[in-house]
Amino acid sequence: MSLPLSSGKWDPCTYARPFVDPRRLISGEDDPKDFFKAIEEHCDGVKPRRIEALLITERQRYIPNAKGGARHDLEGIERHQVKRVFFLGVDGESALLGVQLHPTDSEGYAALRRSEDLPATDLQLLATCAGLAHWHDNGAFCARCGARTEYAAAGFERKCLGCARIEYPRTDPSVIVAILDSEDRLLVAHNARWRAQFASLVAGFMEMGEAPEQTVARETLEEVGLHVDRIEYIASQAWPFPRSLMLGYQARVVDGASSVPVVDGVEIDWARFYSRDEYEKAIREGELEAPAQISIARAMIRNWFGKPLPGEE
């Protein structure tokens, strides 16, 4: 399966994070050569020679460069707009910075969820930036003592100024499931908050103490009233919007059990099974809108469909 947010290739250089401060590069206080030297000392096998920045702002939007890509030179960044800077690692000879901008007029910005034409590495880097930005925005106080926390480890930690506790970006595991009936039809559902034609797979967060397979069974029963078994893991993909890890599964309605979806009418307002021909027809006629191309939901639907979805040909 094609999973753009799980296909990036770069060296995160995690051991270099405590020894570099990318904020000082943006402000002009540090020489890039010293930055490169610190990275090389703590990250084996890399030799960065230039700096490239990815610019993220609110609502998972980013600023494309003049060619429609995602990477910028430092010279083109307006420093007064910078809110935070993250050191993301090294790709070839490029040291990578994620730059979170202050909220401003979004003219010229692009929606990350709709940017499937970007290279997989850049998609994943932008998603990482979006997740880090959200975490910092909501992590100003310590969960243990309530004191203020501060930016640390090039943006991948926050340190409490009261009890010195280190906090790390949190990722919440959740499941997403392709539910099939005895005729190999796929169930898609519509959340009441979504656009009218948009429908996707059943998904939900894991609860404390659950195994992912137990979450699949519980969420399926809670959301669409179906009993499933033959639960099989398919693939996983980070979804930092703001901080999820999507664990993809396939499951089948229990033999002999009802395959009629029952929804609560509040969170989920409809759900139904589609054959491949029915799904294709619904997409082509505008009755349904498939999930975004960068999502694991679309990859799982495409995997069931067995060929490119309408519009991808």
C-alpha cells in the first residue's frame, strides 16, 4: 500500500538534538558552519552543507516555495513571523528545520492534507512539524506540578521550570478498520461533522488496557452495531493532526450475525456496505467523496478496491 506519511526517508539525528539550537540560526546569532559541526559530532554518517526549512502555520497549512515545493532557504524567511523552530534531521546534504509561523493571513498557504503531489519525505516532515507545533501550543504548563515549561532539545522536549520534569510529544494510538461482509463489500460511514458526501472507514482511539484488536471489535460495535472477527493487521501510519498513530486493520462481520449497520444518529449518521461496482459508481457520480490521498483510510480502501480509485487513473 502507498502510505505517504510513512514513506519519508531522512535521518532524524536524534542524538544531536540536545546540542543544537535551530532558533539561533533563524535569528542570525549562530553560524551555520557551527551548526553543521555540532550535528556531525553527534550524528554518525551525515555531512550537512546547507539548510532547508519547511514553514508550517495554523490548521495544518504550509507555505509552498516558488516552484510549488515545500523547502525554503533561510534568506526567504521573515523572522518576525517565526514562532518556533524545530531541528528535524538531515536529508543528504541538507540540515532540515521546521519553522512554525505565527497565525496570519493564509493567502498563498497550502493545505497539507490536500498536498499529495509533494515528495513523501516532505509530506512526512510537514506533518511532523504540524504535530510538534500543536504540542508546544498546548504544553505550556507541567502536567505534574503546574509550573511553566520551556522549549528544549531542538523542539522535541519541554522542560518544566518548577520540578525539572521532561515532557515529550505525545502520540495517541487509534485503530481504523476496513469492515467487510460475507459478500466482500466494504462498509463506509459518515460522521455528522463531515462534509455531506465525505465517507470513510470506522476508526477510534484505544482505551487504557486495550489491545488494538479489542479496540477494533469495540469501536465497530459502538459506532455501527456490527460484531466482527477475523481481525487482521494491515499497516500503520502516523497522523499528527494533531497527534495520532493510525493502526490499520481489516475485519469481517461474524458469520451468521446481522450485517445491517446500526448507527447512533448523533456521531455517525449513516453507514452502508458497498460492492466495488457500487463504490466506483458512487464516487464517479458525486454521491461519495473518498478520503484524502495522504490518508491511510484511502490506502486501505484502494487496497480493497484492487485498482486506482476513480480520479486516480
